[in-house]
Amino acid sequence: MIAAVSGTAQPRKKLLGVLGGEAASPPPIWLMRQAGRYLPEYRAVRARARTFLDLCFSPDLACEVTLQPIRRYGFDAAILFSDILVIPYALGQRVWFVEGEGPRLEPVRVVTDLARLDRTNVRGALAPVFETVRRLRRELPAETTLIGFAGAPWTVATYMVEGASGSDFAVVKDFAYRDPAAFGALVDLVVGATVDYLVAQVEAGAEVLQLFDSWAGVLSEAAFRRWVIAPTAKIVEQLKQRCPGVPVIGFPRGAGMLHADYVRGTGVDAVSLDTTVPMALAGALQELVPVQGNLDPRLLVIGGEAMLGEASAILRGLAGGPFVFNLGHGIVPETPPENVAALVRLVREGKWR
Ligand code: CP3
């Protein structure tokens, strides 16, 4: 069913219409990590930057890699090229990326580490990112929506405390359970910095914001409410005051049975679903807000009927309501670019019906 838009013109940008609660046919599509190492043209630009953070902080190069997947596939949205770990960097923590291994940070473990972080220079430290956003708004096609983003506080705090991608999250959990007041101060610091960062992205031209909570699924129910829902709700509340009308998509990866509480408790405008969310839950959530997701990124590596079959089932289940086609997590580097092209054709040509 396509919702009627009474009296006014259909919004020019399909993603904005859907995030406003309309169904679209075909639905809009973009993919998490759509700019990245699976594209040869990304690898060529990456080779021109010394470090990954240099790439994020070079408006010329960051703008170019953001546009690459738009040129190749004509996605309905571009997502700013940056990283969730620019927030710890802007707070004064040392952050670097080890080739082939991932991020490293000088960890925050004790109250004195916390005291060294400084929230006052977020806008200054991240000025090149806002310049990238301004250039993107000038260069993107008129029908393409520009998505800004940040990590959600729990996920950013896991990196700040663990110093790397967690495996069992023992260090950050022990910190949060042993000294919730100090951990809460860290989370509040990240909340404030994230609001400043996202408001500045909107001022520069971002039209939608996504909050990535990649590690939301590792917590107990009580800890999920305290460290995922509550800080996200604070961010959404401040964004609603300072940039009303800009939709916020939440991605609480692994939230399982707690998705509906997350949606109601945070006030996000839409929810991005990971691969493990079953159709029945996705459909129930779609009664609350527009949903986005959730093809397994491994199916994009495999391609063919395996990919097209599961993608078609997702489309049949959800595209009758407000729905954004996406993956359940980011594209992986070994994805053949032609499989992405085949997926976009499926969505656009409507052969899944
Ligand atoms: O989606 C996009 O195209 C926009 C860019 C984007 C990147 N990171 C670029 C990137 C976005 C939205 C992110 C978010 C991000 N970063 C998340 C949340 C989403 C998720 O995947 O769970 C997280 C947890 C991070 C932290 C991070 N950054 C990790 C764990 C890594 C290493 C993993 C890897 O694939 O190497 C990064 C590095 C990173 N961020 C790369 C890219 C394209 C790869 C590094 C490179 O190209 O040298």
C-alpha cells in the first residue's frame, strides 16, 4: 500500500518520505559501509591517504569516497564517510587504525584517564568532517539524501575503555558494573560530544542521522536500559530540540526482544534491524516506526539465487509499509561489486513481487 500524500507534492527525496512514515514503491535502498574496501576505486583513494583518519579528515578524499558508491549504483542515500571513533579522537584520546586488524585506542580505565578528556573542542577538532558534509550537499544529485552519523554512547564507550574491538567486553563491563558513577560520567561526556557533533553535521547539510550501536546486544536487560536506551534517549531529545524535523535512525544491533522498548524508550524515528531479527518482529516494529534492513552481508558475498531469494523475502515482508532496504550490518571487503549491482536491480525492478 502506498500512503497518499494529501494535498502536497510527494517529497523529492524518497528516503525522507519513507522516514516520514510513507511506503514507497520500489523502496529506497542504501547499504551500511557502502563506501569501502570492496570497491577498487575506494582502495585507490585509500592508498593516497597516509592513515585511515587522514582519509576521514581530508574533505577532498572523504567527499570522493562518499560519492563513489552513488555514482556506481545510484543509491537513494549517501552516508558521510567518517568513523564512529572520531568522537574519542575529538575528546583527546589517542586513536589509530592497524592495517588488517582494526582500531586501537589508548584506553580509558580509571577516573584520572577520564579527567584528561576534554569536551570543549569537538567542533574545532572535527571541522574537516563538516567541510566534507558541506561539499557533499553541493555535489550530490538532487534525489539523493545525505545521511550523517555517530556511534551511540555504549558502543563508543566500549572502544574507549577496551582500547580495541571487544570480544567478551570483560573490561568495559567490569568498569560499568564496578563503578557505574564513573562509567556514567564517561557516557555523559560522549552524549554531550555526540550531540554537538551531530548538530554540526546538520548545520553543514546532513538530512538524516543514524546512531550505530553495534555492541548493543551484549548487555543484560537492566544494563541495556541504562547504557543503551537512556543515553540514546538523551541524544534524541536534544536533537529534537536543536534540529527539529531531522529524522534519527537507531541501529541497536543485537537488541533482540528489546527492540520495541528501544524504539519507544529512545524516541528514534526509524529503526535499523540486524540480520538476526525475524520477519515477525520486523513487521511488529514497523507498526511503531519505519524499519530498515536486514539482509545478511554474507549473502552479498555469495550473490546469485541465495542472495536474491532472501532479499526478495525481506521485500515481500516489509516493502508494503515504510521500509528502507539495507543490510543487517556493514558490507564486508570481500564482496564482489557486481553482487551489489544485482541487488540494486532486484529492488528497483520489482521482480521480487
Ligand atoms: O557506511 C559508510 O560507508 C560510511 C563510513 C563508515 C565507516 N565506519 C568507514 C570505515 C561508517 C558508518 C562506520 C561506522 C563504524 N565504525 C562502526 C559502526 C558500524 C559497524 O560496522 O558496526 C564501527 C563499530 C566502527 C569502528 C571501526 N572502524 C572498525 C571496527 C573498523 C575496522 C574494521 C574494518 O573493516 O577494518 C573501522 C575502520 C573503517 N571504518 C573502515 C571503513 C571503510 C575500514 C578501514 C580502511 O579502509 O582502511
